[in-house]
Amino acid sequence: MNAEFTKFQGYLRSHGLKMTRARELVFREILSTPGIHPNADEIRRRLRAKKKEIGLATIYRTLNLLVRSGLVTAVDLGEGHSHFEPDWNETAHGHLICLSCGRVQEFAQAGIREAIHRIGEEKGYRLDKFSLQVFGFCRDCETNRG
Amino acid sequence: MNAEFTKFQGYLRSHGLKMTRARELVFREILSTPGIHPNADEIRRRLRAKKKEIGLATIYRTLNLLVRSGLVTAVDLGEGHSHFEPDWNETAHGHLICLSCGRVQEFAQAGIREAIHRIGEEKGYRLDKFSLQVFGFCRDCETNRG
DNA sequence: TTTAATGCAAACATTTTGCACCCTG
DNA sequence: CAGGGTGCAAAATGTTTGCATTAAA
């Protein structure tokens, strides 16, 4: 986790950018909430709760920077805005989203990675990334409301 | 294709809703552009080009209705707005998107469907739908610009 | 001390909504 | 002719940008 932070410093240095208080806070917040998938506003609220006030515009700028650097991934959970998670890419995964309570669960995609690679070769694409969301109803919601 | 239209009529009737000029035009436009994945504004422009003026608000309302009915699917191609395609679900598919030219190609997901169903069972979810986008660089873009 | 980063407010883009009028069933 | 549908304009979201000020390096 701290290795990730070092990568961020390396990225900034190699691009002539600066490590700032806001960037550190935002990135650490994402690193420390891997299962939460916060959106921009939630990141601001979480930091505010710790008495760390960061402007929303700065949060958006930092998020874009982190995504560009490859250290963070933007996820679309079907809510009309982006959610963010750390991208330690050893653990590429899809998201299983409950349509009733909104719970988000991650899963490793056994076999899916390979299937997608096969498709890339077939169609002549050099693949970069993929995004897989699965929607359904979790056991609790099925039990509680038929 | 006309069977789809009949389904739409059935859906409307069974929900106490009315078939209108706007609804017919929007749905037929989507049915007739399966590979295009238009967004709301593009649907309006295409209809306008045929001298069929429909208000954008009505187009959005109709799109939501069509998605609710299950006859149309909203697709996120990473452009910050939704694209729409007919959902003749025999041909469930993923989207292969070129990060350079934006070309969108569809592919059948051999084996992926099954892998996802296995995950649903494992995690105790009753699955509803899934969405798979793969990003990369198409052969033309790779050839033309290294 | 130089150059980039921040915060704020304004601008943008997409989508939704309130309301008076219109049309389908 | 009753109840849903439409268009328009306004509002609601989510995100980006211009600019004067602040802070890394």
C-alpha cells in the first residue's frame, strides 16, 4: 500500500508534477477504502470528517490524474457518476451489484480474462483494459422481500 | 424487428400506457440502427434529418420507458453519456471499443455467460443482467500510428 | 523564485421535472 | 372526454474550467 504511494511519487516526478497535501490525502483515502468504491463527493465528505477540507474541483482533478497514471480505476456502478478504487492490477476483478440494496461485491473472473484475450486476438485489437459489471439481487434482499 | 414493435405495443397496453407518434419513432430508430449505438441527442438528430421533430425530454422519457420494458439496453461506452441499442436478447454481447478512433464492435461472449452464472451461484445472487466493455486499439489505429 | 496546484465560482453536459396544452384510446 | 403524453423551460446532477492566490521544489 505504501509501495503504491511511492509509485505515485514516481509518476509525479517523472511528469514534472508536484506532490501536494491534497493529492496525498485523496490518494491515501482511496487506498484505505478498497471495498467502498467512493465517488468524488464521498471522498470529500470522508476527508471533511477527518477535518481535511479539500475543494471538490481539486478532488476531481486529482482523480483524473490518478486514473491517467494507472494507479486508480474509475468504475461505473450504474448510478450516473463514477466510483473509484485502487488499481493494484494483480487483482483485476468485476463488480457484482445488488439492484435492490446497492451492495457492491467484487469477484475474480476465473476464465473470463482468457476469454476476453481470445476475443482481442480474434478481432485484431491490442487490449488495454476491460470493465465487467454484473447486476442482480443479493441473498439478503431475496430473502427479506421475496 | 416488427415482432419487437408488437412487444412494445403489448408492454404499453399491459401497463395502461399509450402508443404515440414519438414512442413509435424513437423505438423504430433504435431498431433500425443496431450497430450505431446512438445516444439521446443522436436519436433526435437522426429523426430531425427525416423531418420528424421530437423534443429531447420526450426522447429521454421514451428511452427510460424502453429500458424499463426490457426492449432496449443502455450501454456505457466511456463517453460520459448513455448509448442505446435494441435488446433482442438472443444475441447478448459485449462491446469492444477502440480507445483511439472510438469504433465500437460487438462480440458474442463464448464461455463468459457461463462463467458469470457460476459466479452468481457462488455468491448467492439471482442475476439480472451484466455489462462487459473491453477497451483497446483496433488494427487500423495500430497500423496507422504505430 | 519559478512553476504548478488550489479554491471558488462560473460554465458545461447530460438528464430529469413542472406545467400548460395536446392527443390516444 | 379522461388520463396519459408532449414540448418547453427550468432545475438537478456530475464534472470541468478560468482566474487570482498559494505553495511545492
